[in-house]
Amino acid sequence: MLSRTIVSLALAAALAVGAAIPAGAQQTAQIGVSYQPALYWSLPYYIASEKSWWKEAGLEPQFSTFPSGAPQMAAAGSKSWDVGGTGSAPATLGAQRFDILTIGITNDESTGNALMTRKGETEAVRKNPGELKGKQMLLTTNSTGEYAALACLAKWGLGPKDMQLVNLNQQEIISAFATGTGALAAVWAPNIYTLEERTGAQLVCSGKEAGVTIPGALVVRRAYAEQNPDKVAAYLAVYLRAIAWEKAHRDETIKLMKEFYQKTGVSLPEKYLAREIDTRPTFTLDEQIKLFDRAGGNSNVDKWFTQLGEYLKSTGTLQEAPDPRNFATDVYLKRVAADPKLQAFAQGK
């Protein structure tokens, strides 16, 4: 239960020896990996598959994909996946409703969640946002896109009741906005770029501009984590290895990103793929551990997820904002760092 602390996780990690990387010839263990396709933070899964790093880590991923975080979290209730990546808003919701732990950060996507206006209307909205009252805003509820959108409205002195909020998934938003529906569209990258290319839409406000930090989350079902700490640590090591590789191989990362996006029908010019890298910071093993560090009180991760919890409370999705100390843990990151072989693997050495 969420009222339970992370102590049991730390104990489980302390009782077990660090998870060494199995030899490539050894048998692999299946692990259910969930994510949302054609997103920058899910690219490491594709890279790891292309480079055979899953097998090298002793894992055989069984992938499942979802159009957004809310249905992804709901699927955790039936144990249809074990680990994965998602937005921080659904990760917070998942913690409260489905006992989901956040064990790492995929990226800082504060710039990659934004409100779009129609071509030529951006300056008018910025100068007189009050004119938006009563108009439609297309968004995906319980998502980082909605979180950024409401933060932007607050920045302009508006609230959610000032506009008609229309709940659609991201592809529905693109289609509806392209045919003239809605005054604003709340989308995340690469859907931002798709709208720019298809309709000439312009970014009017991002989460970063509205003053909120929007991390992406690496997650695991708590029960699975307690029963399979070695697999969870190996999963993190695979993801972090891909992050380390991306930082050292920009051109090839763009090439693989293009392939990955195209597999689900997202085709973008390379200028947008480069923008993904430039506007969405990712974090290595050492950087991850610093983000979760509570030595001086609340960690950066605690602060970010506290704000997200308050957002979910403000929308009525949750009655109370969950305490990040009950679901955000660095136990498995530290497990990776404590094992020399696993640490070297995660760092790409």
C-alpha cells in the first residue's frame, strides 16, 4: 500500500548481491516492458533492441504500447506489464491507484509539453489571453500535456473553468485541430512538430515557460520489484546504457530516432529530431542518483512529483496528493551503482 514506506525495498536490495551482467550465452529472463511509441524517451528501448543490449543484460523484453499514460497505468492492475516508461502525471496517478513505483527519470520534458495556437494567433493570445474564455482547448486528461496546459492557463490568469476542455487522445487532437476544432491544443513532442508541419500551428506556451518541471518516469509494479530486484536493476542498466550511448552518438541517435518514429507512422524532418535532443535533457546513472538524493531533505524528484500530485488533486482526479517518498525510490539505481559490472554496463564502458 502507498502508506507503506520504501523500507521493504531497501531491505530486499540489501539482502541480495548485486545483479551481475549474465554472459550473452546464458538464458534470458522475460520482462514485460510498457511504453508509449514514437516518443523521445522511449527511443532507448529501440536502441537497446537494435544493439542487443537486452540479451547482454540477461533480459528478453515483451513490449506493450499505449497511446497515453492513463490506459497504461490501468493495465498495470491486471499485471499486463512489469516495468516501463511513462509521463510523470500518470506515474503519480499509478502510484496512488495501482501501487506503481518511480525508479528513474526518462528525461526533462518541460519544453516538450506545450499549448499550440493556430497560425498567426500566437501574439494575440499572449497579449490578451482573456479572449480565450469560453473557447475549446483540446487535451488528454491525466497527462503531462494537461499539466503543462493548466500551468500555462494559470500563468495567464485563467483557470480550467474558463475554457471548454475537450478530452481526446493525442492523435485525435491532431486530427481535430487540423480540421478547425478548438482554439488551443495541448500536445507533447513529437506531436508538437506534427501539428507545426501539418497545420502551421505555433507553440504559444510550454511547461517550462509556465514554470513547471515535467519529468518522465521509469516505473515498475511494486510487487514485481520486490520479487525481482535483479531484473529491475538490469532493466535500469539497459535503459541507462542507451542514454549514455545517445549522448556520445548524436548523428546515429537521430538516424535511429527517425526509424523508430516511422515504425508508428510519425515522419518528421531531421530538424525536429535534433530539436528533441536539444530541448529534452536526459540523465546518466550518476545524474539520476543525484536527482533522487534526499540527503538535504526533499530531493528534486520529490519536489517535481509533489507539484504533479497537487495538479491531479486540483483536477479532482485524486482526493489527496501522494507523498513521493512513498513511491519514488533510488533503491534500484543504487543497486546498479553498487555492482561494478552492472555499473560499467549502464555507463557504456
